[in-house]
Amino acid sequence: MYKQDSLSALEAITEAQKIAFAPMLFQAALSLRNTGILTFLDRQGKSGATLEDIAECCSLNEYAISILLDMGLSGRIVTATDDVYYLTKVGHFLLHDKMTNVNMDFTQNVCYQGLFFLEHALKEGKPSGLKVFGDWPTIYPALSQLPDTTRESWFAFDHYYSDGAFTEALPRVFASRPATLYDVGGNTGKWALHCCRYDENIAVTLLDLPQQIALARDNIAQAGMAHRVNFHAVDMLSDAPLPRDADIWWMSQFLDCFSPEQIITLLGNVAGAMKPGARLCIMELFWDAQKFEAAAFSLNATSLYFTCMANGNSRFYSAEKFYHYLDRAGFRVEERHDNLGIGHTLLICHKK
């Protein structure tokens, strides 16, 4: 889809203006949603509503509503005939589509302020935008201390894209009947809980930074699974010794948090600790493995979050490049399963 420039000159200059004013359209769309204007138009259906009708049911005055509606017209969020406004299909999805709302909230609450410093991040190789929330080297040790709305939007985004894929990945990961599984970068412990519920005999150990271990330990205890999951606090890029008993080393949306050099180092450490016959299972979102252009667009946009807010040097990779990193770390892919959940790919690997 990206191999040629298929737009006419008129189409191209139109797209250029959309980019130039994209922040305005985004904030207007967010305000149309958050102030209830889209909800009101949705309820009116094919009857539509005038500016005066909307003002009677909205906390904004007519001036504020009118400028939002005009931008909504340009953004194809609403249409208007004879001063009567109607919700479009775009407006419908902005209002009702969960993926769209998760993405918008993540952009607004986690990324928007910090993206002002994107160019600094690109030049410095550091998450320069993270300073809008505090002084941390990366976002990961800061997750438990971020503002409530920011933290909720971050976890909603993370879980939305992983939860559906977990269910589809489980039978593939457990096909080899593993007795012990290491959940590397276990985050909140969701995958560990999925494993415990799927196989009552599996022994799970969650490996992560100390701050994340504390969060996951609480979540797992609240789920009544504290007796099923062990914890190993570790920086996977350090020289600290790793446990060696796992039949499966699992990493979900974990390696996209690292640079290529770090990925190769981290996977090399794992390869050195794996026992004979063990498997490495990696579940990632690859932008070049998506069925729809909107999905590739979303992943490439999210890579800018990694640059500016998360750590300054990671991204959602292409599968093509990722295979090279695996090869350099001493792994070979023996199974690949695309389109799990919302666009995930599961790679089952063994040491060469």
C-alpha cells in the first residue's frame, strides 16, 4: 500500500492541509464527543438537530457549539442540510467504536502534551515528552505514579490490544504441554492469570522490573491466584542471572519497548539461560503484518509514543526487520500465526 504515490495534486494538497491542522481537528472531535454533542445528534437520528436544538441540551453556548460543528463538517464528523445537523458514519465511530475511543483517550491523556517535544526526543534519543508528567528515565517505572486519567488510559490502551489475542494464543502456546512458563515483562499479570485459568497445572513465574512486580503481585492476589504465580524481579538488560527452568519463555508486547540493539542483547541473555527443548513465544504487533491500512497507520503513530513518551528508542517493528534481530540473537522461527486478536502475530521460536 505504500509503494507508490497514487494521489493527484489536488488530493495531495488537501491531505497536506489536513496534516497541517490535524491537532485542531483532533481536539474538536474530542470536544464534540466529550461535551455530548455527538451523543445528542446520535439520538436524533435521521431527524437531525439545529444549532438551537443542540444548545438547549448542551452546556456550551451557541458560539462554542457552532465552531465545533463547523470543524466537524470539515472533518466529515457531521453533515448539514438547511441548518439541520446530522451525525455521519465517522461521527458514529467516534462515539461508539471502542478501539477509536481507546486510541483517542490514549492520544489525549498520555501523548498529546508530550508530543510537542517529539523533535527533541528524535535528536536526543530520550523520551523528552515524559517531563510533562515528571522526571523519569522511561515511562515504565512511572506507571504507578502517573495521574489517574493518564494511567487509566495507558492501561486501557495496553489491555485492549492484548486481551483478545491472549485467548487465541493460549492453545498454540500450550500445545507442547509446558510444565513451567516464564512471563517476561509481565506488566499487570494479565497473561499469567490467563495461563493459570487455562491450565491448572502450569507453574508461572513473572519476570519484570521491581515496580511492575509490585503492581502485578497486587493484581494477582486480588484475583485469588497468589499461590499459583511466582515472581522474579530483574532488569532483563542487566547481567543479573536468570532462572533456567522454563519450558516456555513468553513475551507479549514487551520487545517493542526496546531498541534493536537492546532486543538482541535481551534475547541473547534469554538464549543463554534456556534449557534444551525450551521455546520462546513472542507476541507482537508488526505494522507490515496488518490486513488494513488503518491498522498500520495506528501502529506507526504509536511508535511516536515510544519515541517521545516511553523510552526514546523503541517502536512497533516490521516483521521483516524483527526476524533479523531474532537471527542475530540465536533464534529461528518455527511457527508464525498472524491476525490474532486485533492484528497480533505470535512467533514460536527455538534456539539455533
